[in-house]
Amino acid sequence: MTEQFENPEFFWLLLVIPLIAFWMWYTANKREAELNFPGATQIAGSSNNGLALLRYLPKILRLSAIALVIIGMARPRTTEETSKTKSSDGIDIVLAIDISASMLARDLKPNRLEATKNVASEFIKNRSGDRFGLVIYAGEGFTQTPLTSDHKVLQNTLKDIECGLLPRGTAIGSGLATAVNRLKDSKAKSKVAILLTDGENNSGNIDPLTAAELAEKFNIRTYTIGVGTNGMAQTPVSINFRGEYNYQYVKVNIDEDLLKEIAKTTGGQYFRATDNERLKDIYTEIDKLEKTKLQELKFYSYDEKFDKFVLIGFILFGLEILLRYTLLKSFI
């Protein structure tokens, strides 16, 4: 909130107040008393004569009234500015995340799935102008959240996904096809799918390249991300009697050729995330590639103060008239 004067040029009129004050003083001194009493002038001018000083009160009130009216004419007001950002070129994005058991591998910290959720959450947070959807897949694909601009709902859903929600396997084709199904009827100028997996297609009844052709048909650009270190990773291989995963070092196998082909077919790019930092960098790169144009709208609300100054000025002027012709009539 800021304070300002809409017509500050009126402040030049304040220069006439000293002239008016001088004129009041000059005309008062030119008056001559009809009867002169010895010592009367000295008594009237005495600093101990409080009543005599009241003769100046109407003049002070008049000058103050004029000053307040001039300030009111300068239109003092407070301005409150609010802004709202809206997307002028919205993008619809669907995240398709692999939740097969291998996503619990510990080559990313604390594991692949949690690292993916954390980075995806930041990605969503930084793109307030876009709509997002969330698809999860393992042995089949499933829409966890349809396209929405309510990022709070999406963040809560993302936080709750975990391995074991779907049948075992890695159905890359089903995951991509489900994402395409969410985006195909979108009216957004740009439609994007981000497909993340840590393995090879071994489940589902939809071929991944067929799903890629569908994405290309509906102008859905697909960025593919392979998650996993180069070499061996501590990966869950079985569940013990307590329901806990048993981990062993297993060779990381990602079908990079397939993921590259999907990206190429749809006009996207393929990325490999071998650790947490690289995964963050990938989402940063995608964020730059798919930049949303934002339009900032500013709104101003004004609270005019001129009426208060003018009102007080007229009150002082009225008080001056009242005192001049009533209580202080004999002193002036």
C-alpha cells in the first residue's frame, strides 16, 4: 500500500498562505483605536495577558482551513496494488510414473520412487500456470489423477503413491497409452507426457511403440526418463515372512533404445537419471523446454482522502466565523 497525491501541483497554492498571513498582520497594525489610553498598548501586548492572545486564534483557524483545503485539492489517497498471474499459453502435462517393485532400488536416495516423487513435486510447484495429471503403471496403467489445475490435490495424490498398488510387471505401453488417453481431448496449445521407468517392457497388452504413435497422432510430446545407475543396484528381489523386501545387488537393465524411439516418434527427448542430482537436472531441462507464457494482471484500488481534509478545513473555517462574531468579538 502506497500513499500519493494525484494533483501535487496544487501545493504551489500553499505559497499564498504566508502572503495572506502578512496581509492580516499589516491590516491589523494599520487600525487605530478610537480612544487612546495610556499604557493600554503595553497591557494588550503583554505575554501574561492570555485573553489578548486569543485575538490571533481566528486568524490561525482561517490559515489552517485554507491550508487543509489546498491539501485536499491535491487529492491525497492510498493505493493498494494486487497482481494475478494467469497462463496465456497453458500446457497440459501428464506424469506417467513406474511403480513396479524395482522402483524401490536404493541407487537413488532413499530409493528411486521417493526420489522421483520429491523431484516431481518441485516440478509441479514451479509451474503454477499449468494443468497436471498423474498416471501410475506397473503390470497395467491407471489414472491416479485426471488433468487438474488444483495442484494441492495433485501433490497429495503424488505423496501417497507407492509400490504394490498395481499388479507386478512393467507395462510401459499401458502407462503411455493411459497418459495419451488423459491428454487426447485436451484443448491446451501444448500437450506433454513425461514417462519415467527403471526397466524394460514386460507386461501389458499395448505395444509401447503403438502407444507412441498414438501420442504422435494427438500431438502429445513425450519426454522419457530412464531411472537407474550404470551397473549394479541394491534391488528388492523377494519378500520375507515379515512382509519386508529382501535386497540384492542386481544389474540395472533399462530399455534405452525403446525409450529413445518413443521420444523421437513424439518429438520429445530421452534422459537418463543415474542419481538424484541428475534426476533434478532432467526436470529442470524439461521445465526450460516447456516454458509456459505467463501474463501478469495488475489491479489497483484507491482510497481517496481529499474529503477528510476539505471537511476539516470547512469545520475550522466555520469555527473561525463563530468565534469571530461571538466569544472573541470584543478582542478583534
